[in-house]
Amino acid sequence: MSGRVLVGVKRVIDYAVKIRVKPDNSGIVTDGVKHSMNPFCEIAVEEAVKMKEKKLIKEVVAVSCGPQQSQETIRTALAMGADRGIHVEVSGKDYETLGPLQVSKIMAALAKKEDAQLIILGKQAIDDDCNQTGQMTAALLDWPQGTFASEVSLEGDKIKVVREIDGGLETIKINTPAVLTADLRLNTPRYATLPNIMKAKKKKIANVKPADLGVDLTSRLEVLRVDEPPQRQAGMKVETVEDLVGKLKESGKV
Amino acid sequence: MAVVGSLSRIARLGSDICRNHRLMLGRISQRRGIASCIDPAYGLTDEQKEFQKVAFDFAANEMAPHMAEWDQKEIFPVETMRKAAQLGFGGIYVQPDVGGSGLSRLDTSVIFEALSTGCVSTTAYISIHNMCAWMIDTFGNNEQREKFCPDLCSMEKFASYCLTEPGSGSDAASLLTSARREGDHYILNGSKAFISGGGDTDVYVVMCRTGSKGPKGISCLVVEKGTPGLNFGKKEKKVGWNSQPTRAVIFEDCAVPVTNLLGVEGQGFNIAMKGLNGGRINIASCSLGAAHASVLLAKDHLLVRKQFGETLANNQFLQFKLAEMATKLVASRLLVREAATALQEKRADAVSLCSMAKLFVTDECFNICNQALQMHGGYGYLKDYAVQQYVRDIRVHQILEGTNEVMRMIISRNLLAES
């Protein structure tokens, strides 16, 4: 057992920024907009670092797919306690069409190359809300998956995962190697400390190209148009239940 | 894949994160420095941006939600400050071998500017604490450094800087607190006024008279709480800076071991002034943070408040006023950062530049915060709105660590000196 954990970290538009749609409706304005690590990825990094502190695993490797700026996101993971980083360079058109399918192929290839025992991802990214990468990665590797994890405990060579599902909480036990995706209540990510930020400077970030991993980045999806959600309309008051049913039928909702 | 960035989704996630990280999305987005031309991250190295990010996050999560309560209930937030110390904020420019973070003056300025957006008063106290830790680190011998610095850097113990007396403020060198040598102790008699943290802190860095009149007769002694003869006056009631207690510190035949002398006899005034050079950059940085937060609050208010059929943001006078505020903010920031660099590099103009920075920045930033309050109209005067607290808290920055009048003295002395 290598004791190595891969953690995927995605660079996204900061959650507090007001998003604006490009005038040509082709996408979202990202130039000059503040970016940071996806909040669920922060939770994933924290979980991995906690496992290392408890000596349950030996090494935490932070992985990010994207342009040059993705290295900032990896540095943040290093400052939180990851040991080293891997930056998979994807830029330009490839980056615009990069989605869960491509990232999961990359993660699967890296997992084999790095002999990883565990992959921890955020449950979803706050820009596309796909909630697919973890599941696809597990499928490509034919590994078990513990998604929406709100509690994780390593028990020998198995992992007990408490999952947040629609009906409540589900507890499962899965074999390793496995893929986990972090949900909100899994932990509270630590602040990087000043000494750790300085130590992070010395940690290595390896550069890898998707082609080196034998991954084909072609997208099967094409974005046709991006629009803002419709402006919220005023409601209206009705006098009787019959009126209400009538209006619901009119608007096609019933 | 249609990426629809809806405000409601951000708000929903925000409220999720809210529960976990105790954020208030609306208030916090205002202070995370997300706006264009006044972004405080410009010109910084990647590492400095990381420091700044931690400080902003800490300010938004741990300080801003409590800022009003700490002010109204006059709470000295010991636990929060200890959390800050765990991140390395207890001795930012103290050397690592005694527990400090070993960062530069510029790194320090960036950090205090960011922290200040969460609570000016608490950040200002943290900066005073840092100044004291640095003085012991720099002028203390190894025993003193090892005895005091680790606890100060972790904020296991808190520090106070004692220079001002009832009879000597701007004329600091005329201080009267005496330290008479008797065997292996100095016996202190006298009192200090307006001491930040006084009564609640553990380590007092005291400038006292061991020799004759003037600056050369002054020495610097470290006095520990609990020493017999060390007493405190009543807690002062202040307009701002309410999250730190301010008291007179009174010495009545207080015996302090000779081993607590920092440096040598007669060096005290020099130590005090060197401490203040950095202190002035720190205080100016705190003013910057408050001004930055206030500009963001004013901007948000202008975008929301409507009068005469349109938002205030459509009013040209207010647009121009906001532009002036932003310009002065950026100018202030550049001056502070340059002063920090000059001090770090021990440049010949460091002392003057620190004085200029303190003078210009505390004045301009107060005006910015005051103007931001005005833009809020009547709401700006209510304690429900944060802008009034920024105004009240930074008003005193024009007075302490050397009044802005004393800053002018230092600068004119430099200009008019015979070379």
C-alpha cells in the first residue's frame, strides 16, 4: 500500500463574486475576476491532511487541471498541508471545454501512475455544479465510491463512509482503493498558517500534459448559449381556491 | 453544459457555507477586497497574496461577525486573538527561532490591512502586541528573548507598550517615571497613561528614567504582571477601540529585576522610537483596511439606495466622490507599502517616510471613512451599520503612536536639518 492520496483541487470564480454573463451569451466573464479554490475541494484537502496527521496515510498529492493560474490553487493546497502538487496543463480552447469526463480520465490515469490508494474530490464545483467527476473517476478505475461524504473513517483496508442522501444519512463500508467526494459537513477547512505558506514555496509542483497521460480531451458537449436566470416576477394574490387552480392550469404548471 | 451563474445559487451555497464557516455572505463579500481598481492584491508577490488571503479570510470569518459586539460590550477577544496567533499573527516580524514568523515589514502591512477589515480595534491591539514582541526580540539578550518571545508569539501572554504619561505625551522624552537602581533591582515609581491592554496584559515594556533629563536618561524595562507595586487605573471609556481595555499603569515602589533591562541604560528612548517606526506603519495599515472596507460599503449602498427615481450610483457627484475616495485610498496604500519597504531595507529615508505615511494615511483614511458614512445618509449614523464603527475606531490613529503634529515635526526637522 503506497499510502498515497490524490486530492483534486479546482480553480473557480470566488464564491462571493457577482457573476456576469458575457454580452455575446457565450459564457461567463472570467477575465480580471477573483478566483479561488472550490470550497468543496478545500474540504477534500482538509480531510486528506487530517488523515496524514493521524498517520493513516503517508502522502497527500494535490492535482489541478487548467492553465498556468491553476498553480496558485495547488499552492493553497500545499499551504494547507499537501506534500506535493501535480499541475496538468490544459489551456485555451481545451480548457474552455474541459469537463468532468476529461478530468476523470486524467485523475484515473494519474491514480495508476502514482499508485494512489485513495482519491478525494469535492462533491461538485461551484461553477458548473456537475457533481460527476468523482463518480466517473471511480467508474473508469472500477473502484468503489463514497460520495457526499459527511464522515469518513479508515478501518484497516476498508473505509466507512457516512453519506448525506435525500432521505437522511447512509453508512457504507467500501474497499480500498476508492474514490471519495466531500460534502459540506465533512470538516471545517483550516486556515493556512504563515509558516506553512512559506514552507509551501519549497514544495514541488510537477508539470504534466494530458497527452503524456494518454488522455483525449475532446469534448462531447457544446455550449450553445448562456443566459442569466429570468428576473423574479411579482406574485399575485387570488381570492379563492378555484382561482388558484385556474391560474395554475393557465400557466401550464398543472 | 450551460453555466448559469445565478445569484440565488451563490446565495444558496453562501448560506450553506454560512452554517459551516459562520459567514454572513452579504457583509463579507463587501470586505473580501473584490473590486477592481482598489484591489489590495495588486503589486504583491504570490506569497504575499497567500498571506493576504489568510488574513482576509480570518478577518471575514472570525472577526467581522463579532466586531459590533466586541465594540458595544467592550470585550477583549482573547480567544480570537490566540487563534490569530496560531496562524502566525502574534509575532509577524519576530525572528522564527523564538516563535515568530520572520516576515518583512511589507508582509506585515499587508496582513494588518486585511485583518483590519474585520475589526480595526482588535487588529490595532495585535499590532501593538507585535511591536512589543519585536522590541524584546531585537534589543533583548538571549535569556530575555527566550523567556518572553515564545509566549508573546503564541499569545499565551499579551503585551503593552508604556511610554506616554499624564505629563508627557508628544514631549515623550520628558517622561518622569523613575527607575532607581537598588542592588539587583530597579525600583519604579510613576505612572503611564492611556496604555492599550493595560490591566489585562501580562508583559509591560516600560520606558523609564534611570539617568538624567532628556532622552539619553531613559531606559527600557520589561515589567511582568503580578509584580508587587504594579497597579492599574480605571478602565477608560472611549469613543472607539473598545475591544481593547485602556488603563493607566501605576508603579509604586515596583521592584523589577535588573535582568529585565532591554539593551543598556540610556538606550530606552532609542528602543521606543525604533519600535514606533514600525508601529506607525502598522497603524497606518489598520487605517487602510478600514478605509478599504468603508469604500466597499459605500459602493454597495450607492448601488442599492434609490432617491429621485434612481439609484445613488447614477448621481455624478457621488460617483466623483467615490472616485476621489478610491484614488486617495490607493495613494495611501502605495505610501505605506513604500515606507514598509524602506524600513525593511534600513534606507536613509525610512524614519521620515514612516512619519509621512502615518501622517498622510491616517488623515486620508479617516476622511474616506467619514465620507463613506456621509454617503449612507441617516443610516450611516446607526450602530446597525458598520461604517460608523470604522470611523470611530480609526479616529484615534491620527493621535496615538505620535500625533500627526509630531509627524510634521519629524518631517520638517529632516527637511530643515543642516547637512
